[in-house]
Amino acid sequence: MKLGLIGKTLTHSWSQWWFEQLFRRDGIADAEYRLYPMPSLDGLRDWALREGLSGFNVTIPYKEAIIPLLDRLDDEAQTIGAVNCVAVQDGQLVGYNTDSQAFRETLQLLMQPCHTHALVLGTGGASRAVGHALSQLGIAATFVSRTPDGKPSTVGYTEAEGLMATHLLVVNATPVGMYPDKDATPWQRADLWTPRHLCYDLIYNPSPTRLLQEAADHGASTRDGLPMLFRQAELSWKRFSTQ
Ligand code: NAP
């Protein structure tokens, strides 16, 4: 079985290593998982069929752009509007979203009753999955964007700083701070973190990110993206291996 990951640049990714652990755990000797960096999605279908792939994961910046290229979407991926897992079934590309469930399950382990309102940094594919999970958990999400105009429930970074005192969950769904740009942070006001805050950064390389380190320095609870990575891969592997 041939599987893999597509994205623009993949030097940060641990997905291949983790899938190899899953193959070993399940005693699968004839499976491989490769990284396929792609400058664009041109010719995606031909490529997937020519490579003989059984499925592949999708990462930045293609989780939304891939949707028009697929034959079918499952209901949850349709609702979310982003796809991170594509199964190749009888020559058809079928899109799923395993990020959202993985985020929800890993967040639930950390949630406190005070986490009723969240700021979600970024408005890309991962942000959509996070927003869906938060709504399932009954947490009100405000999205934070560099260009908020016209986007629903979305504010700019300056306005978001004014919401920090009431929004005690902050989720980084931007790639800012990810390897190799590990000195960058999407959030400039480290002084606004308090011990009541929970900072969840979807980035897992590096860990901690500068964002998580600054939140922890001010007493906030923190979570990196590694448990979510493992869980979304496990859920994707279930999709790929049961078709
Ligand atoms: P994406 O589609 O490229 O979108 C990221 C969003 O971040 C953009 O829409 C943009 O929102 C914001 N952004 C981009 N560059 C920025 C910059 N220089 N400064 C401030 N904001 C910026 O990426 P994605 O697929 O959503 O992934 C986002 C991150 O989550 C990546 O680091 C990815 O590796 C991580 N992730 C991790 C897991 C996991 O399992 N741990 C799963 C999914 C994603 P605005 O234009 O609205 O500002």
C-alpha cells in the first residue's frame, strides 16, 4: 500500500516517521508513506493514480484548495470546508477531515469550565477544523486574521488583544513559529497571558514554539500540536486501511 503527504514544503513534517510507527505496530510490512512536496496542485488526479497511491494526507497550504479537485467529500469535511485526508477508492478521490476530531479529542483532555470563549489565530484550513471542533464542544470562537474584513466572526490582531481577558483559550492555527522560522510568533502581546489561559499551538516542530514558551512564562497552561498530529494520522490510517 502506497501512502503519502502532499504540501508545498514538508521539511517540518514528522508524518512519515509516525506512519512508519503505525505500520510497525500493526505488523504491516508492505506499506510505505512518503513526503511529496508540490509547488501546486496542477495534475493532482493524474499524479495520484499514476503513483498508485491508496491515499494521502494534505497539509499547508492545500487543505481548502484541494476540494474542487476531489470526486466526493464526506459530510464532515463538507461542513468544515477543509480536507486533510484523501482516500483513493476505485479511481476516485474522496476527501475527509481527521484534523477536527483529533483537535477536539486532544483539547477535551485539557479543558476547564472557564474555557467558554476562544481566539483562533489564522483563517486557513486548520482554523476551519478547529472552529468546527470548538462549536461541537460549545465553545464560542472568534477568529483572528491579518485581513479580517468581510470574514464572519473574525477580528484583527489589535481587536483580539482587547478580548484576551475574556477569551481564556487561544489556539494558534497559523504556521507562524514553525520550523525553520522558530523565532517568529503570531501573537505580539506576551504580557496578556495569565495563569487562567490555555494556549494550544497546532505546531509541533519546534516544541515549545516561541508562542508556547511566552505563554508558559506567564503561567498559562500549554499544549503543542504533537498529540493532534498523532491522532489525525491514526484516524487517517484507519480510513486508508479499511477501504
Ligand atoms: P494555511 O491554510 O496556510 O493557513 C494558515 C492561516 O494562517 C492563513 O490562512 C493566515 O490567516 C494565517 N497566516 C499565514 N501566514 C501568516 C503570517 N505570516 N502571519 C500571520 N498569519 C499568517 O495553513 P493550515 O493548513 O491552516 O495550517 C496552519 C498550521 O497548523 C501549520 O503550522 C500546520 O502545520 C499546523 N497544523 C498542525 C496539525 C497537527 O496535527 N498538529 C494539523 C493541521 C495543521 P489570515 O490570512 O486570516 O491571517
